[in-house]
Amino acid sequence: MEIIPAIDIIDGKCVRLTQGDYDQKKVYNEDPLEVAQEFEDAGLRRLHLVDLDGAKARHIVNHKVLEKLATKTGLHIDFGGGVKTDEDLRIAFESGAKQVTGGSIAVKDPAVFKGWLQSHGPEKIILGADVKGRNIAVSGWQEETTLDLFDFLADYREAGACYTICTDVSKDGLLQGPATDLYKEMLEREPEYKLIASGGVSGSQDLDALEDVGVFGVIIGKAIYEGRISLKELEQRIIKS
């Protein structure tokens, strides 16, 4: 299981929101590069970088932060937030993203997203499947749709998608545990996906539970920043694996 730390960006700073609420913002570090280098020094290989300004503006905003992190670390960066057009996608890849996550675009303009899967390949494009209940949420979780999660996953599996990041918005930022049962059901119904779990991780016990479920990776944000899981602990887990 891949351990994937998260950096969320607003105004070029490393922040965390609670349940996607921009009014519940906490700044953890003024310098995202410093944070990313700490992750790399601990042996972490991947980074989930989210442009929250971009998600709100509906176009890529913090590509310079992406470029800095990509050029000054060796982390495999998946980037999301505000990637809505071919131009946004081009900027993200040219700025150093190894993978790009699309959520809102996959709901609102499926033809464009399916075109990305075809032109860039399913290894480079991650399907963002953020849920409230069983319905997909979009636009930085500001909008809830009537689109069923499993219909959404099946449609994009047929279109070639193989990676998905699923965040249960009700769990995100609360440090009360991830949506383990939901992830188990997803893998039973859609076993072809490399599922990356996101939201709610509060400690090592959650990582153990997710590993038992069989997820490909897990994104950890607030649990690191709030000291619930230390980088030393993650480093030891990586060494043992």
C-alpha cells in the first residue's frame, strides 16, 4: 500500500480544510516546499498536491507551486484542483505533475475527461470520486450531484480508467477514521481499479485497516499535520514493507 501525504494549497501556503469548507481553513506552513522535502526525507515517494484556489476558481492557479515541488524534490506528484480544460492539463504536466486528478470535469464534461484517458493514458489520469453519502460531489465539494458513485465508477472503467481517488467528504478532516466499509465495497464491485483512499485517517490503526481492505494507496493529510501519525512512524512502515 502506497502512503501518500497531502499538501493542499491556498495562496501558495500549505493548509487543511475540514470537510471541504473554505471557512474552516488552517495554515500549517507558509512554505509547501519545506513540507514536501520533509516527506521525501522520511522516505515517502508520492505526494498528493491539491490546488484549492484552482478548485474554487475552476481553473489551475498554483502551478508555480507544483513546478517548484517537482523540480526541487523527486516525489511522484499527482495534482488536482481546477483542472478543467486541455490547457489546464497541459500546464499541470509541463509543471511536473506525474499524474493529474479530475473530479468535477469527469462529471460535468465526460467527453473531455474520456479524451484525456485516451490521449494521455489511464496511468496518468486519475478519476476523482468524491462522495457525500453515495452521490458524487464536485467543485471542491461545494456542489452535491445526484450521480451514484457506482454508476460513475462503472462508466469510467468502461472508458479505460484504472486509478481512482475516493474521498468520503463526511470523514475528511475530522480524524475519526476513514470510510473503510465503502472502500471494501468499491473493491468488491470494481476490483479493476487501483483505489486510493482519502479522508478521515486518524492513526496507524486506520492504515492497518485500509491495508487489510486492499486499497492501492492512502492519502494522509491532517493526521500528519496534527501529529497523530509521525513521519518517523511512516518511515518505519515503509522500511518494513
